[in-house]
Amino acid sequence: MKTKILFTVLVLILIQLTISSENLIAQDHVVLNTFNVNIRTGPGTDHFIVCTAGKSEIFKLVNEKGDWLEIEMYSGDNRFVHRDLVYFLDEFIPGHRMTLPESEEKSKKIFLDLKWAETAAKKEAEEIIPVNVDKARNENFRKVMRDKNIHTIFEIHGFQSALYPELMTLAKKKKW
């Protein structure tokens, strides 16, 4: 009898820990609560707009700077969104599309489109600011264009751009 009670208590504790850890992961993300939200290079409206994101899109939260939230993007540079335009995610729910496609082929297609987006960003940056003219500005502009293009690819495929790190891990594992 004591063994049965102990086992039941342990199972309940494990279930609670699983739910709690999923909620902790979710709380590291923000969801855009309106349409046409500007994602910017810095904390303020005087900073360059990288891309415009839509309602229900999810981004990983990096830091808070006053009224501005720093979010993770694909270039390795963080970007900013105003806190009035988001809500903090308490838990992942099915409608938020926070899993990669079940089809490996679909995931591979998204990955290949992302590779194209990176190449296009490099070409666009070179056309606007040639490397031999200003290498630092070219590199910065390339990162901005890369973030914009990658965001667009995820939007076209109908998946959350917050899945970018997970997709890159899968691509490396599958050697795409």
C-alpha cells in the first residue's frame, strides 16, 4: 500500500515538473498582439525597420530595455519591438505552430529556401553597399536583409520564425 501511494506521488510530481518546465520555456517568448509590427535594429522609433511582422508571431525574448523588448533574430544580432505590441507567452498552445512540419521533406524545403534567402541578402547588400566601399556597413546591411528575408520565408511557409534554431539543428543532423 505504501509503495502504491509513493508511486502515485512520484508520478504526480513528474507530471507537474513537465508542465512547469514547458511553461518556463514558453515564458522566454513573446507573441505579437497586433498586425504590422515593426521589428527594429534598436530600441526606439528612430532605428531602422528590419521587417514587419504579423499578429500571433512568436519571438524568443532576450532582454528588456525600458519600453522595448530585445528579441532574437537569425543573423545573430538581436532586434527590438515595443512592449505594447506583444504579450508574454505563458504556455505553448497548438494554434501557435511552434513545431516543425511532420514531413522531413517539408522541413528540408524550408531549409533550402532559407539558404536561398541568405544568398539573396548577400547579393542585395553588395548591390547597395559594395564591400570594397564600406565593409562594415555592407556586413550590417547584409544582416538586416538576411533577417528580413528569413522572416519572409517562414511567413510564406506558415511556420513561426522562432523555429529557426531548431530547423538549423535538424539540417545539421540530416546533413542537408
